[in-house]
Amino acid sequence: MEKTYEVSYRQFEDIEKSLRKVADLVRQKGREILTHFPITPPQFVALQWLNEYGDMTIGELSDRMHLACSTTTDLIDRMEKNELVSRVKDESDRRVVRIHLKTKGQEIILEVIKKRQHYLAEMLEDFSCEQVNILEENLSMLLETMKTKREIRS
């Protein structure tokens, strides 16, 4: 006979609260790590989007970051001065300018992410291998479910 159980709404409240607090602590650690780099937290977020999704227009990046285009333009101007990104004309439409992540920007992202991963490894050092595997599997499953349901609703 298959075992069935009901998840109480209280558990969903607890899960949401825990996820929010974990994300906040990782974000705080990330900001602490960023103090050792010539980059601000919003610039790091922009670099992450460019690293993950490739070249984008300022409008596309603004939408992803939930910022006004003028704010994103200022952000890109500073990042371009620091040689983290460059503006390039779109090959198929010369009127379109895309923001391109340069090597220096990629190197900063990799360094910061490595430090964040090291922090997470330290936080999980008292977890068993099985607990870490279960955590990773469950988080991956949650992420895939959220992405799938988001796409269905779009």
C-alpha cells in the first residue's frame, strides 16, 4: 500500500520563510564578497544576466533587472568605463546596440561565484553527503517545477 500524507499550509509558510532567509543570507554574503571587487551589487546583477543569457539591449536588461532604462544606461556607462562590458552594434540590425560582457567582467563573476560557493560549502560542512544530495535534488526539482509552471502561464 502506498504511503500518503498531507502537507499542512504551515509547512508551506515555514518553507517560504526559510527560503527567503537563506536567499537573504547568501545575498548578504555576496555583498560582503563584492566589497573586495571594483563593482557594485547592481553591476554584479547585470553581469550575471549577461553571463547567463548573452548579449542584450539596454531595454532587455532593464526588464530583467526591473530598473528604468535610464538607470540601466547609467549602470552600463560605469561598467563600460571599467572595461566590464562593451556596446556592440547588432549584426542583423545596425540600429540595435547590444551590451556585451567582456573578459574582465566574466572573471569577476567567476571569482565572486566561487567565493559564494565556498561560503555555501562551509555552511553545509556538517551535513551528511546524503543530506546534501537530497537538498540539491529537492531544490533542483522545485526550480524546474517553478520554471515549467511559469512558462505554462506565460
